[in-house]
Amino acid sequence: MGCLLYDTPEAAFAAILAENPLVLGIGESHAQKGKEGIPTATRRFTETFLPMVAGKASDIVLEIWVSEGKCGKEKEAAVAELQKPVTQSQAKTNQNEFVTLGDAAYALGVKPHILRASCADYDAIVKAGPDSILVMLEMIARLMDEKAKALAARNANAGAGKMVLTYGGAIHNDITPRPGREKWTFGPDLSAATAERYVELDLVVPEFIQDNDAWKALPWMPHFQRDAHPTKTTVFRPAKGSFVLIFPRTAE
């Protein structure tokens, strides 16, 4: 478990970019309700880190998905309803911030992409019933994997030398998924497709860390002392090709 402290988030991100990945899979813990006064990881990435990859990245794949065809309003409404257990605790600004990220990327010459789910995907989610969330997680990982892999292959064939970014939930970009979650992540497949030039980066806002089993299960959590260096940016390296960047505490 490597651990380094940096004076600024920019210095920490620059050190991770020095790994020279072909695909940089960025994950975050989505902002929750009640924390709207604290800048989210998405906002920080958009304002601080995105300008640092201008000219270095060709594309960014965002975890926003829409239906590829006209699957019927009733079915689309059913899928939206099935998403609520995941989204109801999240800040309402989450999706808008992803759209803002896409617009900012486009302005910097980094082409944004969203995911397009087929009507067959919608059918599978609806038919899954109580397992619908698990089917959604598998679908998101598969669609992001397919898109990022195609873009990386295009860059390689063109000799472009630029990287592809993905941006979404921290569960999907894992390079070493926890047992039982293998179908929810694209990390291992993209690592293999890029000859291990895939890098996983999780962005963590310290105020969003919760005292629950999901957070406690993360390998770096036992080593993080949130009150030890509140003004520093902490970077853990749980494994080869895997980084966790924890922002400084938000100034009051």
C-alpha cells in the first residue's frame, strides 16, 4: 500500500498522468444528498484536472446512458423507476454535472461519448425484477468497456498516441474487482487490451466518506487518517496500475 502526500491536487494528478496510460479509468463516489455545499469530485475534475489532459486525451466516455432506439415510454419509465434505489440518495445535481463535464471536455478538444443501451438491454433490466440493479451494473460496465476499447484501438491504429478517459462510478473502473463483482468492472479487460497500460484512478472527496461497510471494505481505508493531513492531497496505490486520490478537506 504505497502512500504519498502532495501539496496540491494538480501535483498529485500530474504524478498519476506520468504513468502514461492509454486508458485512464476515473471513478468517483457520487455526491449524496445533504452535501450540496461541498464541491463534488465531478466538479473538481472538470475545473482542475480536465484542462491538464487537453492535448493528451482524445476522448472521454461518460457514465450517462440513454436508449439506442425507441423502446417504448412504458419500458423506459419502468427502467427509470428501477434505478431509484441507486439514485434516490444521490444529489440531484449529479447528472447535470456529468453533462457539464462533457461540454467542458468538448470545448477543450476531448470528444465526449455517452452510452447507448439497446432495447434488448432495457428488456433484460425489466425482466430481472429484484436483480435489475445488478443487470444495470453489468450493462454499464460492458458498454463502457466496448466503447473505451474501440476508441483505444482506433488511436493505436492511427498512431495517435493519445489516451482515452472514462468517467463514472468507482465500482466500474476497478482493475482488481472484489469477488462477485467481476461483471461490474471493465478494468481487467481494458488492462489486457492495452498491454497493461490501463490505469485506475478513484477520486475521493473526504467529506463524502461514510462510516459503513462499503467504505470500510476498501483496501486503503484502514490506512487513511482523515484528520492527519487535512490540507494535503493524499494518494494511495493499492496495487499496480491503481490509484486513489483523496482531495484536501474543503476550506470552511
